[in-house]
Amino acid sequence: MEFIPTREAGLARLNAFLPQAGRAYAAGRNYDEPDSVSGLSPYLRHRIVTEPELLEAVLSRHTPAAAEKFIQEVYWRTYWKGWLEMRPTVWAQYRTGLRAALNRVQTEAGLRRAWKAACAGETGIDAFDHWAQELAATGYLHNHARMWFASIWVFTLRLPWELGADFFLRHLLDGDPASNTLGWRWVAGLQTPGKTYLARPDNIATYTRGRFRPMGLAQEAPPLDGPPAPPRMVPPTGDTPPKGRIGVLLTEDDLSPDWLLDRVDAADVAVFDGTALRSPLHVSQNVQAFVTGALADLDNRIGPVRRLATPEDVTRWAEGFEAIALPHPPVGATADALHAAMDGTRTHRMLRDHDRMAWPNATAGFFKFKKRIPELLKAHDRQADLFG
Ligand SMILES: Cc1cc2nc3c(=O)[nH]c(=O)nc-3n(C[C@H](O)[C@H](O)[C@H](O)COP(=O)(O)OP(=O)(O)OC[C@H]3O[C@@H](n4cnc5c(N)ncnc54)[C@H](O)[C@@H]3O)c2cc1C
């Protein structure tokens, strides 16, 4: 799949995929083939295309029953985001675990060799090696390949899961603190206590249509040990738009800011690109290029946007305004950096209606959350302006 970092390309991909978003998606989505899924995640992750406009387009073409599976998958992203917003310490624990694992890599030669081989796709497990190289080359992996890859990383290669999550974040164009961290935790048995995901040769053979049937995979997947999920915090509800001399600050998390610019009289619009903060290691050229391209596209769509390269630049820039308005930066490295950079600044973190309505429902597992989807879709319908 080729991912051109423009809204036009995202909308073209959406339109091309639409006929397939109904029962064809439900039947074919588990096959690791480019045409079985939408490939929209790099656009959704950066909100170059937004969830409400995707849902509206799908529902203008299919009945809710026919598109149920696709709609649920889109809401998985929303659910993970809401879950992490209410439990931000899980992100902090991941970063601490990652630092510890990277320290071990420095001092343990065996671990360093195994980690490097896994990242380079040189383990001798053909399917795994193929996916490692595919990810590095394209910035994308099919969902099923992500599940198999993570499972083999944790249970067959017995590498620290945080190193695998970091490898994904450095290379995935859609690399997302919530979906990625919680996806890895889910495979490893840390997210749903006692439940793990075991990659099985037969399942891989079926869903790669016989391209792979790897030998020597772990035959069981005992859950990893980890602290229980922290108590839930109140989800963010979003601040009101500020008045006065306002600076609008964007991040790679929301590159369709019209909804916010319509509500705020902006004296200046700037963007802080936190892509490099995804990992303590180098983030891939593909990821950097995608975000750089998406920011150039943003300039073309809304006029030149000032670039702020470092958190210090953000602090200095923010001093010129009475208040800063920004789309609520979701839990992750960018939000961490901005939190520190804007300590003492009057900030108004504004929330899209899609998130404000859905996030509070991420109280327990997805099974409970998904029962609320019909209600959430109705609320979207009522608020037609959401689809703008
Ligand atoms: C270990 C692991 C790590 C992952 N890391 C990320 C990540 O960093 N960023 C990311 O966006 N997704 C991640 N996912 C979820 C999922 O694999 C991708 O969202 C999906 O493969 C994107 O491809 P697509 O757009 O073609 O999906 P489609 O099947 O076409 O789905 C449409 C949209 O629904 C959402 N979606 C679909 N499946 C999931 C899911 N399981 N969890 C959350 N959202 C989903 C995505 O936004 C996707 O674009 C991860 C999954 C696993 C198992």
C-alpha cells in the first residue's frame, strides 16, 4: 500500500474502500492481504480524515447491520484512546519499562543480539522476518500480522514486550500511544488479565493463504506478570474556547483543525511536531516523511502554519498570547512534552464531540463499550455539524 500524506489521498482511499466496508469487510478482514482492509489508519491516526466523516460515509453506503464489523473496528481506536485517557499511568509504566529494557540491551549481549535480529527480520522464522521487513519498508502491517508478530516476539522469542511496542511505534505510520501500547498489552496478557494471544501455524497458513506456516513457534502463551490496571480517572471533558489574544497550537494528533479554528479567534496558528518523541531511539524515515508531508498539506489547506521544533520553542511562542487553545493532546509523548512546556500557561484543551461522547464509556472491556455504539452513532446523527 502507498500512503500519500494528504487529505486528498486519504479521502480517495476512503472512497475507493467504501463499497467494501459492509459484509465484504466482515468476511475478509482477517486475511493478510492489502485489499481486505481500508489502509486508512495513517490518516485516522493524524486525523487527516476523521472518525465521524468516515462513519458518515460508511453509513451513507451501508446499513448499520451490514457495516457493523467495520464500525466496531473504528470504535476500537476510540475505545483504546478513552481507556488510556482514564488510566494515563499505564502509558508512564510502558515508558519506564521501555527505558529499563533499553538499559538491559546495553548490558546484555545475548538480549542485544536477539533484539537486533528481530528488528532486522533475521530470526530464521520466515513469516516473522517477512513482517519485520515489510513494516520497515512500508510503515504498515495488517492487523492480523501485528497480532502474530507481537505474539511471536513475546512468547517465542521471549523478548521484552516494550521493545516490540517501541519497534512498532518507530516504524508504523499509524503508530499510536493508545492502540499500540494496549494492543501489545492485550497480546501479552497484561490488558485482559489471564487472556493472551497465541500465534498458531495453522491460523497463519489460513490467513496468509498458505504463504507461511512457520515452524518452532511457542505452543503456549502464559500471561506476563504486570501490575493490575490502575484506578480509573475522570475522562477529560474539554475546555471552553478562550477569548482574548489567542495562539492555536496543533500537534500531529489532529491535522483537521477547522472545528477548533471556527470557535477561536486565532492571532497565530502553530504546530508542534512531536514525532521524534515517539521513542528514545530514532523514529523511521518513513514516519518522519509522512508527518512532514502531512504538515505541508496542512499549510496548503489552511494557510502557512508556524513550525515549533522543540518544547522550548513552544514555551517561548506561548508567552506571546493571553491563552493557548489546542485540540486535547491524547495521552502519549507529545502530551507529556506539552504538559511540561506549557506549565504556567493558560491552556484550553478542547475536545472533539466524538471523543467527549465516547471516551467516558471505556470503563471496562470493549464488549461493554461496543453496546453503546448504536447510541453514539445516533448522537452523531443528531449533531450534524460533527460531520463537517
Ligand atoms: C500489537 C498491535 C499494535 C497495534 N498498533 C497500532 C497503532 O500503533 N496504531 C493504530 O492505529 N492501530 C494499531 N493497531 C490496531 C490495528 O492493527 C490497526 O489499526 C489496523 O491494522 C490499521 O489498518 P487499517 O486501517 O487497514 O484497518 P481497518 O481494518 O480498515 O480498520 C479501520 C480502522 O479501524 C481502526 N482499527 C481497526 N482495528 C483496530 C484495532 N485492533 N485496534 C484499534 N483500532 C483499530 C483503525 O483506526 C483503522 O484504520 C495495533 C494492533 C496490534 C495487535
